[in-house]
Amino acid sequence: MAIPKLQVALDHSNTADAINAAVSVGNEVDVVEAGTVLMLEVGSSVVKILSTLFPDKTIVADTKCADAGGTVAKNCKNQGADTMTCICCAEVATMIAAKKEIDHIQVELYGDWTYEQAQSWLDAGIDQVVYHQSRDALLAGVTWGEKDLNKVKKLVEMGFKVSVTGGLTIDTIDLFKGVDVYTFIAGRAITEAENPAQAAHALKQKIVDFWSE
Ligand code: 5RP
Ligand code: MG
């Protein structure tokens, strides 16, 4: 089983803060994400800055795209993104159109979705999903638990590369020990830490330790 990657999600509301955070933690992570909050506020040009700063890292544009997949993907690719996200309720046609323009599409799993839909993504050649606990649901009191673990395991069994995100802390990693998670995506646990580089390093170290045992 491969060691899961660590992705930092930059969900700042301005470019300067996002780039400062990226520069301080970039060496500790495998993947850099232009977060949805950031892209909605400053646009896809921030992806170009990130891809220029980190030419050897995977750059994800977390667009949560619902329509016009081909155009959005082309724009993200032009700015240097390797990967773009589509929301799970998008038409498969949107995902397929996006996949033609960029290296990888990840389907963001929020709210209601079915394993039947998931199979249709696989059938369309889309094999990456992001299992996401909504920030707002977490704020309303939802927590990570067995129900999430079981869904992640089932998606892995189906053949997906499954990333996991949403309010992750270093303790959330424990729940997934031994599961073939593709990437752990952490935003605030890294960027809002007193020492973001140290927080990212500790997360990565825990992942490496757990998945090397
Ligand atoms: C929210 C997102 C965030 O990027 C993701 O949830 C990671 O951020 P955090 O760890 O702060 O929740 O896509 O929709
Ligand atoms: Mg995100």
C-alpha cells in the first residue's frame, strides 16, 4: 500500500496570504491546492503563481465545477493545474468534458450521492474522488466516524483513489490507519496553526509512520 500524500488546501481570501502560507509549507507537502474560497475570491490566476512556485508538485484547482467542465478545465490547465475538482451532482458529461482538457478530475463527494453514480464515474474513466465532510456540517456538530470510514473503504474497493478532507486534524488520521487513502487534504489544521510548517511536518510524519508499519 502506498503512503498517502499530504495536500495543503489554501482557502484564504486574498492572494498574498495564500502565497505566504504556500511558501512556508510547500516543502512539507506533496500537493498544493488553490482552494475554492481562494479561487472564488481572486480567480484562477492564483493557480499560475502556485504552479510557477512549485513546478514539481501537483497543483489542484478546487473549482467544485458543476457545469462548463471543458472550459473551466482548459482555463485551469492553462494556469498550470494538473487536477481540477467537479462536484458530485454535476452531469457525467461535464466531468468527461473536463477530463479531456486536464490531467485529472476529482469528484468532490458532498451531500447525496450513490454508489451507482460513483460506478458511472469509473465507467467514464474518472477514478479519483474526494470524500469530504462539509465545513458547515462540521461546524453544526457532525464528526468524523465509522460511517465515513466505511464509505471510504467501499470507494477504495470499487477502484477509486480516495482523498479525504474536511476539518482534518492530526487525530483524524487515526481513523484511517491501514486504509488505502490516496491523499489527506488539510487546510486550517496547517494554515491556521501557530507554526504552519511544523503542523504540516507533523501531519506528514504521522502519515509516514502509520503507513510504514
Ligand atoms: C472546503 C474545502 C477545503 O479546502 C477542505 O475542506 C480542506 O480545508 P479544511 O481542512 O480547513 O477543512 O474544499 O470546501
Ligand atoms: Mg478545498
